[in-house]
Amino acid sequence: MGTADNTLYGGVFSFFFFCAGRSSQSHKVTCLQTWYYFSQYFSDPWYTKLLVGAVFVSDTTHQALITHTVYTYLVTDFGNASDLEKLVWSLSVEVLFNGFTGFMVQSFLAKRVYHLSNKNMIITASVMSLVIAEFVTVISDVGLTTFAQVRQIRSLSMSINAIAAGGDILIAVLLCTFLQRSRTGFRRSGTMIKKLMLFTINTGLLTSVCAMMSFISIAVWPDTYIYVAFYFCMGRLYCNSLLATLNARKGIRSNSCDEHLSISLHKARRPIDSPIGSSQMEMPNDLSIKIDTTQEYTEDEDLKRPQSV
């Protein structure tokens, strides 16, 4: 390799090292959130626990592969310029686990869309079509052996990021729309729905922005690998968005435990033909009736509406 190539690959691997350090730090957040989930929501259905466990294992494996890639390039193959053009097997496999994490989280969110849309198959199918298309495209990206091959699949890499951003935006828009329609008119339940909508937008925005930054990086700097850093962050963001969504349920419910309804009856009168007496009786003006209701919740696996008792 020439001097220009050495400079390019040196910059690439230095960038990989920096991203690996940031990824390791964010994985600590994932571990903390996973511990919090299993310690606080032990009564969740088994399939939700299985999903969280599978996402955590996939994300942890992805972090281990990143560490192996950086160690191989910067330690094992240090000074061996001929090996820098080759893709370490762990770098290629990382893509698969990254896509697998995104597939599981987006499928979970698509299930919520299914229930909030009153089991509308057309809407759910439109969401799942993007989720499946992204995962299939990711699988086709596995198996590359050199960096030269990576540069040859620019259009495929751009397609992955475009589909990912489109799927995240669609899911966020649909969830917010259905949550808005589920308003009950009560102040506290309305506040809870607003929090859910804001939370949905924030979690969907993170992954969408990351996918768009990866897309823009490929388009603007096609001969570099800057987009790889953004793409490898997406799996971690999907994992943390799932855990944050599940762990935030108690906080969102805390302000909606009790619902109070007050009705004022102004100038209410008893009818003249009342059987109680022959004289016309008047009820006191400004009579206030306070009705205390409690909220009964099932486990928030599908963001179902609370039932008033």
C-alpha cells in the first residue's frame, strides 16, 4: 500500500478505536437498564422477559465483536500492512447482530402498533414489511472479505439506512396517532398519554437521526468509513430504547393512579310531583358531587387503555 492508503487506513482504525470506547461506555447503560428491568418488572409475561434477554445477549455479543475487531487491527496485526485491507470476520458478523437487535425491537414496536390500531392488519403489515426488508438487506451485507468490497456496495448500505429511518419514523407516527385518538377527556389520563407520545417521539427520533447520519455520511464521504460508526450505534440505540420504554412504565403511571371527577349541579330542583311530599322541594344550590375512581392496569405490554372501575 502507498502512503495515501496508509494514512486512510490509519485514520479509519483510529476512528474505530474511538467508537469502540464510546460503545463500551454506552453498553454499561444497557447493563444497568437490563438489571433494573429484571429487578423491577419480574411479573412481566415470559415472552417480554425473553425478548429483553435476547436483545441484551445480541447487544453484548455485538460489543464483544467490536472489541475483537479493534484488538485484531490495532494489536494483533500491528505493523502488518497487508492485513489491513482484509475484513476481520468479527467486523462482518457485527452487521448481523446489529440487524438482529434492530429486528427484534422494531417487531416489538410493530406489535404495539397492531394492538393500538385495533388489530388493523394492513397498517401492521406495512410496518412489518419495512422491518423485514431492513433485516433481509442486512443479511445480504454479511460475507464481505475486503474493504474494497465494502466500497462497492454503497447503494446497498444507503438502502439499509434509508429503510431503517423510514421504519422508525413510520412506527413513531403511527403510535403517536393512535395514542392521540385514545384520549379519554380526563386531565390525568391526558397527561399520561402526552408523556407516552413524547417518549415515543424521543426514542424513535434517536434511531432515525442515527440512520440518517449514516446515510448522509455515505453520500457525502463515499470513500471513507465514517458511516460505519453511526450504523454500529443503531443496535445499541435500539436496545436502550426498548429498555427505556419498558422501564419507564412505573414512572408514567405514578401520576395517573387516581382519577377525580367533580360535577356541580346548579339550581337543581326536585320535580313537583315528587312522591316524598306534596310541597315543592328544592335541592341546595351548588351541590358538588365528587366521584373517586381508581385505575386498574394490566401489564403494559401493548400500551392498552386503562380501565375505569
